[in-house]
Amino acid sequence: MPTIIPTITTDSAEVFQHNITEFQKFSKRIQVDASDGSFAPTTMLPLDQMTFPEDTTIDLHIMSARPSDHLAKILELKPSLCIIHAEASDDILNFFNQLKTAGIKTGIALLKTTFPGKVQQAIAEADHAMIFAGALGQQGGNIDMMQIEKVPLIRAIKSDIEVGWDGGINLSNVRALAHADIDVLNVGSAITGASDPAAMYQSLITESEKKGVLI
């Protein structure tokens, strides 16, 4: 069964710290979204205003046309995994090499219109491939379940890569995604918008572990 990871998407330092503190209570792995407005239509809390707890695995999702502009701060924060977009106008493989040298795992995110075969080299060099199926730069977007078709295409390029899914996950679709050979399910608004985030997190796990797929 895939690992369910709560996601932080905010431009507020107060909300960021609140979510980090709350999510740590029930999850040992958290995804943090970052956007400078050059790639996604929104900006989020700048990296220089973030701190990551040492006892939690942090996946840092960088939404930037030039993630290399933020490399120094990324290396300082030292997340466990740094995910950048295949569509970025940057030298992705060089960026990956610098992350790997610093002991940071590498991730490549694919927007809905990006075919895995078009970014084969980046997938082959990455530790993680994120299928992005929601609305860029915000939580609560409508999910595109057809993106599941990318899973076998990614695995055909690199069979042992960690495959993640980001966008639109909730109790109505988590079981189907859990049976689609995906390793990581990043959940935003279903958890952050819940009256009891910890209870919702557990409900998502329980639903994902059920046998069979609801159509």
C-alpha cells in the first residue's frame, strides 16, 4: 500500500509552522510546496522563511521555472527529497547532480500534458517521479484520474523509481489510486481542510487499505 503524505501549501509563516507541528503528530513524512510565481500562478512562503524539523522526513516540491535560483537555500534546508518540474527551463540533470552530491534525493514532477517518454532521461536519473494531477499552486483542485496511465510508462523507464501522485486525493478516490502501483499519495486539502486532520489522515489510510476498487 502507498504511503500517504500530508502536504503544506501556504504563503503564511504562521500556517506553515502550525501545519508542520500538527502533521508531525501523525506523520513522519511531510511534503512542503514552494512556489516563486515563475511557474505556478501563485507564490508561497519563501524558502528563507522555512525551517524543517530534523526528526521528520521532508519532501520539498519546488514549483519554479528556474529551480537552480533556489539551490543554495535548498542545500541549506537539506530536505530528504527535492522535486522539480520536468517542464522547468533549467539544466535538470546538473541540478540533480548537485542535490545528489549533498545527499538529497531527486524527484521529477510531470504536469498533466507531459508524456513520460519526453523526459525519459530525467526519470532515469531521478529517485522519485511525481504524477501531478491537480491544479498547480493550490490545494483542492479537480483530480484527473486518467493520469494513472502514466504509472506503467514511468516504470518502463525505471522500474524501481518511487512513483508519487499529487492532486485531488480524497476519500472517494484514494482506494483506486492505492491499487494503481503508486508508492506515495500526497494529500492536501482533504487533510488541511478537515476539522480533525489526524482522523482524516487515518481514514485515508484505512480506505486505501481496503481490497478491491470502487468504480
